Amino acid sequence: MKSTKQIELGYGVPDGLYVPKVAQSNVNCTINKPYIIYQKDFDFFKSNIRKWCTKINSSMSHVYKHADLVIGNGSTHIYTVLIRGLYNLLKRPIRLFLEQPYWFVAQVLKKEDPQIKYITDPNADIDLEIRCTPNNPDGTEYIEPRTNAKYLLYDFAYNMTIYTDKPVTINQKKNKTYIYTGTVSKIGVPSSRFGWGFVDGPHSSELAKFMQTEVIITVGGGNVAWYSANNYLNYLLNNEKHFKKLMSTNNTILNNNKKIMMKALEPYKFISIEKPSDHKGGYLWVKTSKNSNLANWFLNKFNVVVKNGKSFGANQQLVRINMMAKTSDIREVARRMRKKFTIKKKIKFNKTRKSK
Ligand SMILES: Cc1ncc(COP(=O)(O)O)c(C=O)c1O
């Protein structure tokens, strides 16, 4: 098996998605030494981000119009500045609740961070609750909060028609503060590190200010990626045809990839696909009924890397498979899976013939 090329379907990179040429051309500048950027340097981005978010989820346009907007080096960055900002605002460790398991957050926020106190009981006192939809394997939409937290973060990394079949609307409560994160990474902007957080509700300006005190230090062409991301948003916003092409092409790619992979998984009866990811999202979440390490099984049997559920706080019977990967890679995985299954069937057939 090791003579085959290893296929990487573990990382969540959308490298199989369609990317218009304009996003591939960086602006003409490179910086090779550490470079400090302040939040105000990003002000020119803000109107495009407000427009972009309104376009992909118009039912929340009132929020996108007025809410404070914090820009970051990817939405991962927004998560971390939010924790620092809230810590400064509340002056004590943040009591954080996030639905376990499965989330990307488990990788981003450090378990040992003294500014965070992880709470698992939803009925306890909670400051911040994190919600993410639709990329969760357990069939829940993750819209309604489970706790009484005053601060709610909604991760909208995948809140676009290519990832969801209905736009997400949050009915905000007056006494709560909402943070909505987003990113260009998931629409396939190559090498861009660029994300945002809208902050809305009581203390939102104060919180946004605390979040914004963070400067962004980058080495190399980080800011080139921000300018190219802005070019990309301009391109998509200024022509409806460009936008429609991006959304429909990527939707087709995702659905096709899922179809291929689901068909390949079908004969393996000890593996099931977890809802709702068979309909939505950029991933397939797959679980085995056997008490074994499913990621290892994929690696050893087919030389395919998938994400172990363990890294999301789940167990090793669950894996995440990236459906935003190249269709050619997914086809190759499907071919290997079919081949193994046919060989196994043949061996079984021969054995029963011999014993007769
Ligand atoms: C749910 C979710 N949110 C956020 C991110 C990260 O976004 P960014 O690349 O902008 O840091 C990811 C990346 O995989 C993700 O899965």
C-alpha cells in the first residue's frame, strides 16, 4: 500500500474549490522582515466586508451595517483576540462553554490558557458560549444557545450557500452580546489569512476596542494576502455573474465530491455517515461501529490521511474527511476503497468455494 501516493483529506483547506484568476494575482509588493500592522490599517477593508457579509446572508444585514467590526489575520485570530478582549473587559478568566466534541476551536484555544476556564455544565455560570453551524456531525444546527452566557460567538466560517442549504439567522436578545466571525479562507482565496468579527450588543464597542488593541505582526507577504483578498472581494461584489459562478461552481464541486465519497463508503457497513454533514458543509463526518481507530484504518488500508475525531474532543471512532479537496484526489480514494473491497470479496468467495 505504501507504494501509493499518500492523499491528504485531513486539513480543512478548500484546495479543490474553484478560484477565479483574480484571486491568484497578488499585489506587487513583498515584505521580508517582521512588519507591524495596526487595526486602523485595515479600515479600507471594512466596507467590502460589510457588503460581502450582507450578500451571503442578507437576513442579518441590519447587524452587518451597524455592528463594530474587528479585522484579523484569519478568523482564528479573531477567536484569540476575543478571549484577550473579554479577559480585559471582565478582569477575570473567561468561563467558556463550547459544545463538545468536534469543533475546530478545540485546536485553536489552548486548554491550559490561564485566561480561559472551561465549563462543561451548560447550567453553570457561563460568560462565553461558542456555536458553529453547519459543520457538525451530530445533526444539530447549533443556532440556539445552550447556556445563559452573556456573550455568544457564532462561527460563520461556512455560512454561505455553498456550505448551507439555508441562511442562518440569529434572533438577537437585547441583553446579550453577539460576535459573528467570518473568513475568506473558506471561499478558496489561496494563501490569504484574513478574517473578521462583528461585535453587537451591550458593551460591544468596549469589547471591540479591547479586541482591537492587538496589533498584528506579520513576516513576509502577509499583508499582500490581505490586499489580494480585498481585490477578490471587489471582483465578487462588483459583478453578479462572478459571484453566481463562484457559488454555483463550488456547490457543484462539493456535492459531487460527497457523492463519490459516500458511494465509496457504502459497502463498508461498519462505517456510517453522520448527519447533517451528508447534506451540508465542507466535510463528511464518518463514524465506525467498531471500537477502533478509524483514522488509522484509513491510513493503513488506503494511505489516506483524515482527521481523527480525537483532535476535536470526540473519540477515535469518528473522523472528518475534507470534501473541499480536489475531486481527482477523492476519486482516487474511492478507487482504492472499491479495489480493496473487491479483493476482499474475492478472497471470501474463494475460501467458501474451497471449503465446499
Ligand atoms: C469552523 C471554522 N472556523 C474557522 C476556521 C479558520 O478560519 P481562518 O482560516 O480564517 O483562520 C476554520 C478552519 O478550518 C474552521 O473550520
